[in-house]
Amino acid sequence: MAGGDIDRTELHEELEKSEELSPSKEIKTDPQESIPTPSPPSPAPIITEEEIAEKASLVKEHDVLEDEIKEADKIQEDLKQELEENDGWIKILGNDSLLKKVVKPGVDNKRPLRGEICTIRLEGRLQSDQTVFESVESFTFQLGDTEVVPGLDMSIPLMSKNEVSLVKVSARFGYGAKGLPPVVPANADLEYEIELLDFEIEKELETLTVSERKSVGIQKRERGNWWYGRDEASLAIQCYRRALEFLDDVDGGIAFPDEDKEKTAVTEELRQLIDERLKTYNNMAAAQLKLKAYDAALTSVEAVLKCQPNNSKALYRKGKILTSKGDTDGALEAFRRVSELEPNTKSILQEINQLQAKRKKEREGEKMLYKRMFKGPTDSSKDDQEGKNASTKSSFSIGLIEIRKSLPAPYMYCCRC
């Protein structure tokens, strides 16, 4: 019985629960209580084409950066392997023409850039017998301005401050086939011990005084003269161009004559700077002439003659340039002007005589050309007609002879009557 009572109790509880959940049961609500209205779904964000492109660009940059990191790691690994295989020597150009070996590491990883001012300690030796041909405790130069041999210009950017390195330079990147008599033979391979003492950014031209600009400009021009003397005209021009950047009045430019041929008043110090600039233009014209860059050379000498119309060197080089360009009259005018300034100069007189002979020949050729151009048409047609008549007569005579040969004998005799 007890079990039956328990079952009825459970049944009663189930019935009560079903009544609570029944939809027919009245639900009492508070009339003051408002039923919350569900909020509409928020619209999806609109992505513009610019945002898509920006995200794509970021992804691409990330991929590129990852590739660069991998490439850098590979380079470091290859460099480490190369150092192990070559006893610490780095092949700067991928071959044995330029080698570098660190003897003493520098203080940091910062390295000089092209155009910066470097100060080094230097000792140069011949690879063949270790003979020392150069030793300098402190030498200051501008990196990349051909103020040292090409091998050093290429290896020093790989050094850090206070680093000491050995650099092996083949003759091609040293003093070449000419050598450096009497201390460096022709085609000699070199070895340098270099310590990078310091380096700094080049000062802005505007911050330099006229005296400082003149000093640097003269130094670079003299280096250009050195290269020119070694028949390295292109390297000489590079030095001359750099010199011209310093030998200028930065504030207002060189005081060339204006359209009214009036010269701006300048100080004596600035006038000296201008004179050095004109010397550099003259030297650069000679180097350009050697490379047969006639238009550039003419521009250089004209820059000199604007300030110094009676500059004999500029006039002489102008004559040589115009001769090469085929302007005989212009060349004669330039050489005659030089002859007036420097009379009885044998070389100038020879140039004038040669050009006069050349001009005479040119004018004779021009006369013949004009004669053919303006020759009367009746004369030429008459000559043509006489030629045609002579040809016709000759052909007719040959034809008669052939006909007589082909006739029987009686007809031949009749033809003779």
C-alpha cells in the first residue's frame, strides 16, 4: 500500500506541473510593464576598395619582409660558410679580385656611406714581396669621390668604426697597367692594412666659408689632374664636376656677365674662388675633348669665355673642338684670336695654316658642286644626244656588215656596185 501512495503522490505532482505549463492557464501581467521590442540586426560593415587595397598591400609587404628576412639569414649563413672555407677572407665581388679580412672588429655595426668624410690609418704593401709603398697614420678623404684607388672605395663601406682589416686589391682595382712609379710596378697586386678611425656626414655647402669651399674644390681638381695624367679622362671629369660644386658662390651663383655684359661686384676672396672655378672648367674641357665629348667640352670652354673672353687656353681648346666638329670657319676665328693674344706661337700658326688649306679645299669642292647644280639643261641634253647619235651610228654600221656576210656571193658583188 505504501508503494501505491507514493505513486499517487508523484502523479499529483506531475498534474500540477502540466497545469502550470498549459497554454490555457491565464497569465497575469502588469499593465504598466512594457514588453521590450527586439532591436533590429546591425548592418554589416561596408569595406571600400581602398581598404581592400590597403589590406592587400599590407599582406604583400609582410610577405616581402618575410622573404627579405629569409634572404638575409641565408646571406649570413653563406657568409659564415665562406669565412670558414677561405680562412676569414670575404670575396667582395664574388671572386679573388677584391678580398677583405677582419683583423680587429669595430665597436658597432654602423658603417660609412658614400659621400661621407672618412679618416683612416693606412699601410699599403705589394702582394708579391710585402714591400711597403705607402704608410699614413691619418688620412681624410671623401668616400666614393675617387680620392683613393677603386679597391679602397669599395671595401671601406664594409668596415665599422675602429675596425682593422686587411684588403687584397688586384691591379685592376689598384694602380692598373701604369702602376705608381717608382714605388708600384705596372700590373701589381696590392695589400692594405686599414683602420677606420672615424667618419662623419659631409657638411652642407651653405655652411662652408668661401675659403673652405676653395680649399676643398682645389683638392678635388688636383685629384682630377692626377687621373687625367694617367689617361683616366672619365675619372678626371668626375673629380672636376665635384670640384665645381664647391667652387661656386652658393648664395647667388658664379658672377657671370649678365645680358648687359655687366659684371656683378664681387669681393677679392670670391674672385679667387671664381678663378679656381674657371681653371676647373678649362681642365674638364680638355678631358671631355679627349673622350670626344665635343658638345660637353664646348659648353665648358664657353663657361670660361663668358667671364674671361681672352683666356688663351679656352680659346685654343675651342678651336680644337670646332675643328673636330667640322666648323672650319669657327675654328679659324678662335685660333686667330689666340694668335693675337700670343703672337708668333708656332703651334697656333700651324693650326691656322692647316685650317686655311682645309677651307680652300672645301670651297673648291663647293664651287664644283654649285657648277653641277646650276649647269644648263641644254648643255647636258646636247651631250646626251651626241652620245646617243654616236651609239646609233656604230650600231647601224655593225648591222650592215653582218647583213653582207649573210648574203650569197652574187648579192655581195651587187651590193658593192
